[in-house]
Amino acid sequence: MTAALLAVSKLAVRFGGLAAIEDLSFEVNAGEVLALIGPNGAGKTSAFNAITGYLASSRGEIVFAGARLNGLKPHRIAELGLVRTFQKTSVFGGRSALDNVLIGLHLRSTQQPLAILLGLPSVAREEKKLVAEAREILSFVGLGTRADELGNALAYGEQRLLEIAVALAARPKLLLLDEPVSGMNAVERRASWRGSHGSACSASRCCSSSTT
Amino acid sequence: MKKSLTALWLAFLFSLPLWMNNQYVLHVLVVTGIFIVAAISLNLLLGYAGQLSLGHVAFFGIGAYASALTSLGFSVHLTPETVLAIAPKPVWCGMLAAVIASGACGWFLGRLSFKVRGAYFVIVSISFAEVVRLIALNWVELTQGPMALNNIPPLTLWLPGLGEHVFWKKPANYWLVLCIAVVSYVIVRRLVRSRAGRAMVALRENEPLASSVGIDVTRYLVLAAVVSAAMAGAAGALYAHYIRIVDPDVFLFIYTVTMVIMVITGGKGTLAGPVVGGLIFGLMPETLRAFAIPPELQWIVYGVLMVLVVFFLPRGIVPAVQQWWQRRQGSAVPAKAAS
């Protein structure tokens, strides 16, 4: 048996005297879809925050693909291939849907500041490639026709899809979806499921949390 | 269409000194141009990275002093025994020193803003500018303090075929400032239309989401601060070699305010914003003077116009015009389809 992709052992998160998470251990294997469930206030989001570096854990160990994540910054963790979405809808509201995904493609581009300032042709070539890729991702989640719409102008369900598109653009090995369908109706849920489940099968593994 | 319009606009600007002989107007345009360069640099930090630096004039002033001191030479007692002396260097060395010194200060301030954001960053940047001003005022051995550095040499440029050219005259300085302004504009344009610029905007729009997709927020904040500061430093150096006297008053808060007004009214976070805002609010005081309006009324008109712009076009002139243009185009197309 190979080692788990993500292994969380004896994780604890405390806010002063309040224990948000007492003792959490779980493993996610490659190719697996795992759901973290619990009532409101159970600490699902805190667990996600601690795993992805937004919260400091007070005890326990988090190992992802052989690397210890404790104490790493969120962007370093994303570089390792562990990408998360947020419980509250979180998009770049002032930018178009296409720009949102382009920002998500950050880790997939290689332009260096000096090359950008010199305006090397390699930068322009890569930009073209990135735009094509971003359009592909957008149509994959079903937002292909909404590419030029501002993030804020999208309907709620579409914003949640855009969130997933942004996270997918970062090419995660493991995707943590924090309540991906909260506040959605049945139709939107199905659409969102198509997006995230499709991605789980094609590109990455996902791990989602939801309230019971 | 758009390209030829840009070319036409540039040709107009470059040919201006050929058919306009009014030296005073040229002087006003040169000074305005220098401030537009500074506003373009501020726009990178304020408009794209979303950090309000109210001490931006510090970089401008540091650039002015660094360039002036390098080209004049100086000697300072570091301790009573050791003396640091620099012989006068060519002016282009001074310009380079200005860019490097300001860029280094930008790096320092950018690193600092890793810890402090928002209102705290504003306060840190104001304090930074004030401290630099006090140093310039009191370190008399280096900066001559309130006696000012004077007799700063104008820029000399060696051109192939033309030999050495000294920038004494107004038209030469006008072209120089115009070239630097175009270069600054192109640098910012390249930056914001790349991965780096997107990272800066992402940090402005939604910092947690930006770091969740792997953007090193600090790195891009520092990059924005360094490029912005270096550009402001270049503007400061231009100012020093054009006006040819630098005193601690270049660090006055009012200059920062002028730059912020140019950026905000023109439209922060747009490429053309600081240029449009800079042209309007840089040229207006002189235009009003030309109409022989009494000075107190000039500033009232200036203030009222600024309030009107901010009140009715809160996002700035350029975004408002763009929106109006798009709406016109949008309504024109269905009308055509109907007929």
C-alpha cells in the first residue's frame, strides 16, 4: 500500500481556551473522494484552514505528498498542489470571469519580472496560451458564455462555479471544497456537482465539507 | 484603429515644440510631464496593488537628491576621522543612482508593508516621507539643508553622429521627459498585462483567495513597490536636472497630494488614468492664470472641479468615458440591427 496523499494526525486548533478541533486524524488516498461532515460549529472550516495554512494548528501533524505542511504559508501549500475553496463565496469581484481564471493560472505560468519588463516575445506567447487554457476551464465548469462578465455580476450559483474554476486552474493534486453547495437550490447543486465531480475524475481528487 | 490613434497622439506630442515657440508653455508641460511620470508610478502601487502610499514624494525626493549629489559630488564625515567623498560623476550616473536609491527604499517599504496593511501602511509611508524630509533638512554636510543644492548640471547625452548634447533648452527637456513618460507607461502596461500584474490585482481584490491559488502576496507587493519607487526616483532625477536646484521642500506633503489627485481623478487602476488626470490637474492652475483669474479664485476653481469629479465620477474620468463609449456602441448596434 502506498502512503496516503494527505495524512492529518492528531490535529488540534485552539482559539485561546476554546478548542475548535480537539483531536482530528484522517487520510485521503490518491483518487479518493472524501467528505468531511458535521453540524454547524463542528470545526470543518477550521480544519480546512489549519490544513491549508490560514490558521496555525496548536498540535498535530499534516503531511501532504510526503511534505510536512505545518507552518507553511498558504501560497507554498498551494504550490505543493493542495488547493482549497472558501465557505463564503470568494471570487475576484471586480474582474471578469476570464481574468479570475487567469489569476488562478498563476502557478502554471513561468514569466519572470525581468522578461515582463523587457517585453520578451515569450511572455506574449505564454499569455495567449494562458487565455486559451482559461477559456477551456471556464467552459468545462459551464461558464463558457459568461467569460466577460464581472465576477460580482454573476449569479450566486455561477460565482460558486467560478470559484471551482479558479481553484481548478491551479491544477491541484487535491482539492479541498469548503461547503461547495451551501445556499444552492437543487438545480444549482447538480450543476456544481457536475463541475466538481467531473474534475475529481479528470484532474484531481477532491475532499469536500458539508453540514448534515 | 486604436494603434493609429496612439501613433497620431504621440506624433502630436513629439512635434509640439517644433510649431509652438512659447517657452513658458513648454516649461509648464515639462513640469507637468515630470509629475505625470510620478503619478504613473503611484498608480502601480495605489491603483493596481491597492496600497495607498501617502509618502510617495519620498521616492521622488530621494531620486532628486541622489541624482543631484552624484552629479555634484559630495564629502561627508561618517565619523570624525573617516570621510566619504564622491567626485562629481556624469549626469546619467546620477540618474542611475536615483533609480537604484529609490528602488532600494521602495524595497524596504514594501518589506515593511508585509506586516502593516491599509491604514497602517498609509501612516508608515507618511512617516517615512517626513523622516526623509527632516534628514534632508538637517544633514547639512550632505544636503546643504535649507541652503539647497544648486548649480545642478543639466543632463548631457552622447548621441551617435550628433556628438554630445547638453539639455539646456526647453524643447530638449520636453522630449526627454516625454520619452521617459512613454517608457514608464509602457513598463506599467507590460507589468499589469502579465502574470505579475494579475497577481497584484488579485492581492488588491481578495488577498486570501489570491494566496489560495499560490500567489506569493508579499513578493508581488514588494515588486510593485520597487518598480513604483524606482520610477518615481527617475521622475525626481528629471526634476533635479531640469529645475537645477533641490531643497528639502521637494519632500512636501502637497506633492504627494498632487500625485494622488492626478491618479484618483484620472481613474486609478487604469493605464490612461494618471496621464489624463495629470494633464487636467497639472495644467489647470496655469490655464486659470492665463485667464487672469485672481489666485484665490484659481484654487477655489481647482478644488470645486476636483470635488465635482470625485462626486460624479467616483471611479475616475477614464473609466467613466470608457463606460459611456461602450454604452454608446452598445446602443448603436441594436439600432442598426433594427433599421
